[in-house]
Amino acid sequence: MQGLMMEYPLTLTHFLERARRLFPKKEIVSKMPGGALHRYTYADMTARAARLANALKKLGVAPGERVATFGWNSYRHLETYFAIPCSGAVLHTLNIRLFPDDVSYIANHAEDKVVIVDASLLPAFEKIAPQLKTVEQYIVMADAPFETSLPNALDYETLLAESSPDFEWQRLDEQSAAAMCYTSGTTGKPKGCAYSHRALFLHALGAASADSLGISERDVALPIVPMFHVFAWGVPFAATMVGAKQVFAGPNMQPQDIAELIQNERVTIAAGVPTIWIGLLAFLEREQYDLSSLRVMPVGGAAAPPALIETFQKKFGVQILHAWGMTEMSPLGTVARVKPEMLALPEAEQFRVRFKQGRPVAGVEIRAVDEAGNEVAWDGATMGELEVRGPWIIRAYYNSPGSEDRFHDGWFRTGDVVTIDADGYIQIVDRTKDLVKSGGEWISTVELESAIMGHPKVLEAAVIAVPHAKWQERPLACVVPKPDSAGQISKEEILEYLQTKFAKWWLPDDVVFIDQIPKTSVGKFDKKVLREKFKEYALAE
Ligand code: ADP
């Protein structure tokens, strides 16, 4: 027997129309280049998205064609998030922090037809544009008159002013592509993910649900994670769906900017990678800000150090929600919330649960497999490669022959090594390529560096594998002291601090002190650069 429910396509148009009808007065606030605050409402946003859809149609953008963005987090970027997919085209967010050669590779691979660029990023983008082979039109988002070498560039505001605020949104196929993102290519060339409307719709429901990130109409959402990085983890889509107030920081990403926005806009949920919050925490130890509005801070993209989670909770009453995801997963996979039965446990044990990456969000299935591809036990100890499947996880990379080995019996292979405990909480042990393989045994660099970052004199730490004559590889700790502890911390202090926490053979063979940990384009520790730098580092036998 068939169900008798309507055929109703799950598309982003539903969110746009919903926001227009139900939340017209709700505010969207953006801190612009230069620091000025821009404020408007969902009524303004949805009307301007319709104008942009009309403008793109006039420019000849056909369904399925790629319209790229090269921008900071802002209200205009939010308009493109809806205007492009809801008019049938494909939103392609380009990563503004990649090397020019990578951006042009990605834009050419995706065959972008139009690129919408922030005026403040023109100097960077103008270096990329000559390499672009398929782009026919550039559009510049500017607050003031601008000059550019981009051929025939159009002004975003003029285009909108000349277009109607009414657009007849068509009924789209939910399986059609709404958007694209490329992985940042930590190994090999970047690879493209093509997200369907259906995937982004279901992902927004999954992200907003109470036991996941839990985003509601009462929230004020500040995604610090960039809109070019997997749609700021889907926060803008989920926030628009529920009608939350949205706050965008633009290029203003210093700890003081973030603290001010949280305090002044009464932000309740702020999401970002650990490095952002490590910086904010150090700042808050010196400066007084009122963060009492903050309800929850989803942190992911890299392991959140336990000390970060604990200090925010104990000193500022802010709950960090540790989450794990991937570009290939739209991106949300797991969220570490304490089960109600665990609330009676001692505080330290509850923290141990929250330090893990959490349980899968409804819609995501997980399993861990050994090297032979067999599933390993959910015992919290046996390591295996994490595999996932679900409606917002890719089934193939875009136009990427040779990447079939990332899939296994209908599952996507994440490249992350994990343990899964009996309650279904995953713990990321490492990325397969970052693990230290010492004499046939594995050492987790993530666990070591998370522990080192708990030392009161340490700001940041990254652990890498360096070649070793006897053991093949051994761990080397690269440590950045806090500014007031520089020169006052020794290798012995770090090793002594780790001694009680790890087996002796896990301890780093050496500790080097450096000024900063190199970061990737999205603010994660770039261990590739460190590995290269220390590849000939001589460890004692
Ligand atoms: P990339 O870092 O390659 O650009 P993504 O942004 O998609 O790509 O990153 C996904 C990867 O980031 C995951 O496979 C995992 O290794 C890492 N990651 C994400 N969240 C966490 C977390 N909470 N803890 C540890 N690692 C994480």
C-alpha cells in the first residue's frame, strides 16, 4: 500500500517564502567592512532576494548554471543563499582564503558563469579573475562607488534597484542541485560536493532540532564560521527556516568584535572553529564583556580542547556544544549532548562525555570499520575508520573520477579514525593521515594536543608525526606559549604535565616552542605545513 501524502518538494524556496510571510519584522544585523552596523529585516531580505533572482534571470542565468560568491558573512551573502538556488541556479561559495591557483581551479572545475564579489575583496579577486575560463559576468557588492579591473563588472545595488521585488518562484525538483562547495584539499586537489535542495532542507531540520544544535525562533544566531565554508554549517538556512534573528560579523573577526556583537546584539547561539574561541577566551581573561545572553556555542571543524569547553562553562557559564561534521555532509554529523540519564553523574564524568564529538543527528547513520572493512564494536575502545550515510551526505564527488574509493557499500568513508562507545558517542582519535604510527601502534595527535592545551601556560599546541629510525614515527609537540608565558615554559614542564594522563610510549619525544600554529583557510591547524617544516627534525634515538 502506498501512503497518500502530497508530493511536496523539499526546496529552499519553502524557507524563503516562510520567512517572508511569517517573520517579516525579524532583524538581520551585519557588521560591514570598516565596522559600521547594517540592520534590516526578513521582509527586506526576501524582497531583495527576489530582485536578485530577477536580475540573474535578465542576465541570462539558466537553471542549473553556477553562480559563485566570493564574500564575507553579510546580509548580501544571505540574499545570494536564497536568490540563486530558489531561482533554479546553483550557489557556489568560493573560499576567499585559498591561494589564487586553488580558487581558479575550483571555479573552472565548477564552470561558474557569474561571480558575485565583495568590494572589499576586489584586490584579492582581481588576481584570480584572469585565470577564470567560464565566467561571463562579475557583480560587485559595494557600499560605495568602486573601481575594478574586472571586465564589465556590474554593481549589485544598481542591479537590485532596477529589478522587481516580485519573483514567481517556480516549483523545483527537490533532487536538483541547490549549491556547491569544494573541500579545501588538505590532500590532493579540492573536490566538489553538489548539495540538492532536499539535502539542505533536511539538514536544516536536523541542525535546528532540539537535541542537535537546537535553533529556534527565540534565538539570535551568530555564525562566526564563514559562509564560504559549508554554508556556515547551515546556520543561515536553519535560522531563516525558524525565523531567528541573524548576526553577521563580516571581516570583523577579532575577539573584541565578536565579544561586542555578542554583548550588544544579545546573541544566544554562536558557532565557530576552536581557534576562534581560543582567541576569544584569552581576550576575555583581560577584558570584561557581558556574554550572559549566550545559550550555547556549537564548536567543531577540529577537536575542541577539553580545557576550552571546561573554562567557558565554569568561568562564563557558556555551554560549548562539541560537534563534528564534514563538507561532504552538508556538514553536520554528530553533536555531543549529555543524555538525560547522565545528568546525575559527577561533573567530571559529564564533561568527559561533552569532550567527545557526540552522537549522530537524526538522519545520519554511523559505523566504524577495521582495515578489512568489518564493523568494529561500540565499546569506546576499538578504533576504526568512521563511515556514514544519510540524506545529506554525498553519494559521489562532482565530476571526480578516481574518487570512488571514498565510498564503501553505500557508505561514505570519512578518513577519520574513531572509537564509538556503547551509547553511540563517537570520539575522533585522529585523521588517518595525522595519526602517529609508532612501531605498529597508533598514537592520537588530537588527544595529545588537546591535553597540552590544558596547560595554563599554553595558548595552542599541535602534535605531528616525525620520522624515527627505530619506531618509524614518533610524536613531536609544537607549542605556542601564552603571551605572558613566552620564554618561561620548558619541555620538561610539558612532559611532566602529560605524564599522568598518557602511557609513557605516547609522550612526545620532543617539544618545540613556536610563535604560532599555521592555520588552514578555514582556521584549522595546518599540520601539513608543520610536517613539512619538521620533516627532518632529528629526534634522539
Ligand atoms: P577540511 O578540513 O579537509 O577542509 P572539512 O572542513 O570538511 O574539510 O573538515 C572535516 C574534517 O574536520 C573531519 O573529517 C574531521 O577530521 C575534522 N573535524 C570536524 N569536526 C571535528 C571535531 N569536532 N573534532 C575533531 N575533528 C573534527
